[in-house]
Amino acid sequence: MRLTPALCAIRLAAVLLLVCSVCTSAFAQTAVDLQLVLAVDASGSVDRRRFELQMQGYVAAFRDPRVLRAIQSGATQAIAVTMVQWTGPALQIQVLPWTLIQDATTAHAFAAAIMAIPRRLFSGGTSISGVIDYAVPLMLESQFKGTRRVIDVSGDGSNNRGRPAASARNDAVRAGIIINGLPILALEPDLERHFSDHVIGGPGSFVIAAESYETFADAILKKLIREMAAPEQRPHREVFVHVESCSSCTVYLDRLGR
């Protein structure tokens, strides 16, 4: 059967509509309350024991019911999280893919995945700017779209490789990304100030400092709860807290009214 010009035009329009629909669905992003990049220090100053203490802290946090309650406090009751190991300016590896967490099963599965991750990097300097630059496209090109987008940088040293950390921070903030910091003060007692001045940025950004690797687990637990919980309707402010023990963590939560 010969098609009239009008029918040809209708058929062409239908094909184009179908193609556009397929393309749209292929590039559609799943909405979540939070996209979170966990950037873990794997530089030369982090020996095996220190690295394991970091991993143990993350595992314990994702198994903690308070973290799950924070995740489920948002509109979608879900977050997307990935983990990156970092060291020098061009030395970053995404060791866990973007993962949807919305219940105890997915949270515990993510904890198990963290526990199974081998260390991939061991030296190369400390480039906080490098990991920020690496995390931004990782965030923007993800299959998820968070109402909030956060890069969570932990480390035991100030930026000493690559471009200035503040320059990378400023570019990330312009892209709509928040950067929070967890400095570990075992080697540089003044590292908290470096993080507050040069690393964190964006609405409500904050620093929680761990006095040592032994208190890292306490610090990351409180930090994740604050990052994951639905934001309260209050003026944005920066918060700087040293985490020395579980009792000081309790004081921190009381101060936030949680």
C-alpha cells in the first residue's frame, strides 16, 4: 500500500517520538535525596592499620540503625553513594559503583562491599584538589540525581600536590556540589583549619575532626548522620567539632538537636 504524504509525515513523527522516548529513558536519572561521594585517603601516610581503621569505621556506620533512620528521613527515603580512594593529583579510583541505599538490606550490603574492598592506592602525595576534580564529573554523570550532592573528603594531610584545594572547591561549589571534611589530626594538629579554610564549601558545609584514627569511627558515624538526614529549616552554618570519644559524639548530637 502506497502511503500518502500526510501518512508518511505521521509515521515519521511517530518514529521520532519513539526514538526520543527511548533516548530520554536511557539517560533518565533516578531521583534521590542525596548523592554522596565518600573520598577515602590512601596516601603514603596511611599505613595498613590506619587504612583498616577507616574501612572499619565506614562498615560500622552503614550497619548502624541511626544511619538508616537518617537515610529514610528524606522525601524519597533513599540515597545514592559511591566510594573513591585517592592520593596524588592523577591517582583516584572509584572502588565501589554508585549504589542505591533505601533500607536495611541495601545498607548492610553496602557495608559488606566496603569490607571486601582491597586497597588500590598506596602513595603519590596528598591532592585534595585532585579528588575533588575527580568526584565532580563522577557526580554529574551518575545515573542518580540527588536533591543534595555532597563530596565527603577524609584525610590526614593538607593539600600538597596539584592545584590549590580552594580552587577545586570553588569550581565544585559553582557546579552545585557541597564539600564536607573529616580531617584526621594524627599527623597535622592544625589540619582542621586547612579543611575549614580551603576544602569545605557550599550551603551548610561543615567539618568534623577526628583526633586520631582510633576515633575515626565515631567521627564518620556522626558525619554521615548529619549529611544523610533531611536538612532542617534553619539558617545554614558551618560546624566544627572535634571527635575524641563517644561521649563527645553525644554532645555533638545534642547540640544539633538530634
